[in-house]
Amino acid sequence: QSVLTQPPSVSGAPGQRVTISCTGSSYNIGAGYDVHWYQQLPGTAPKLLIYGDSNRPSGVPDRFSGSKSGTSAFLAITGLQAEDEADYYCQSYDSSLRGSVFGGGTKLTVL
Amino acid sequence: QLQLQESGPGLVKPSETLSLTCTVSGVSITRTSFYWAWIRQPPGKGLEWIGSIFFSGTTYYNPSLKSRLSISVDTSKNQFSLKLSSVTAADTAVYFCARVWELPAAGRFDPWGQGTLVTVSS
């Protein structure tokens, strides 16, 4: 099982808002290490979506936002669109494992 | 525009060594302050960081793979490579290479190569 815990799946109707959580511990998110989020469309490589907890790379719509509180981080997607259907992964650093760690991934289904 | 491309055998026998190369185009590895990384994804599963390397040869490895792992860089070819020894079926995965921003083991990965599937089977 992953060091960072994500729900296996979330779903929402077009236009709605969904939130994906990423729960860690005092060795990673809780220690203040940056959290990054990736979107992986079927059959493609992951794409950086959010970096440094809440920053969007150029070209990422502002429908995507990130936040962090305590030992958890959150990815929010507003105005859901069919093209948002993908797997989403969080990533951070873990001081006990001394390396980068990922969440197990969350499959977003747009109903 | 920076691009990364993985290459190497798609099939490796158990107990042998998996070898992959990532070719970087659009920027010289030696003219940047970035680290470069390998990440893998078993079929239908999540992502696992393998390790990161700087053009000087400084490396950071996933402790769970360290005893079998070697990552090297060839600045003359603008490439970096992965060798994973004593492979088993558990090493079957899509292997990605990526650029690392900021910290070698904590930074974000962007961009990524398209990935290459390596199957371990006799």
C-alpha cells in the first residue's frame, strides 16, 4: 500500500465540483514537504497539474486547484468536463523513506 | 522544446539486468541545474520513483531498489540510463523518464517521456 493514501475513485456530473484527498503523515505532508499533483489520461504519461501544494503550471486551467492542511492535501476540480476523466496522483517527499512517494491514484469518472 | 524519450528492450528474462536509456532533446543536460529521474508504473497500478541523477553523476536512489539499481549519465549523448539487476516479474512496468525541478528526491517531475513497457518473463 502507498505511503500517501488517496480514494480509489471519485465521480461527478459535468459542471460539478469534486475533491480528491491525499493523506500522509508527519514524515511527509505533515512535515511541510511540497505536494504535487498529476493527471494521467488513459495510455499516456502523467502530466503535472499542481506543484508546490497550490501552484498551476502554465496552461493548466484554473478549474484545478490545490491546497494542504495538516497531514493531508487536496485537489479540487470545478466545472467538471468529460475530458477531466483520468487518474490523478499526488506526490511528496518522505523523510523516513528518504525519497519521493506517490499516492495510489484516484480514478475520476465524469458521469 | 524539451522532450524525453525512453528506449531499450521490451522483454527481459528473470534474474537478468534491465537496461533503459532516456534521450533528452531540446536542452543540454549539462547546461541546466536540473536533476533527471526514472519512475515506473506496473500495469494497472500506481507510480513509483526509482531514482534521480545530476549531470555530474550525483545520484539519489529509492532505498527499496538501491541494492539492484544503477543510474548513470552520458553527457556526450545527452542521455541518462537505468540498470536494474536481478529482475523478477514484479519489475514488469512502464518505465518513464522525467526532468526533476528543484530537489532531486522531492521535486516535481515535468515533463515526462512517453514511457516504455518492460516485461520480465522467460
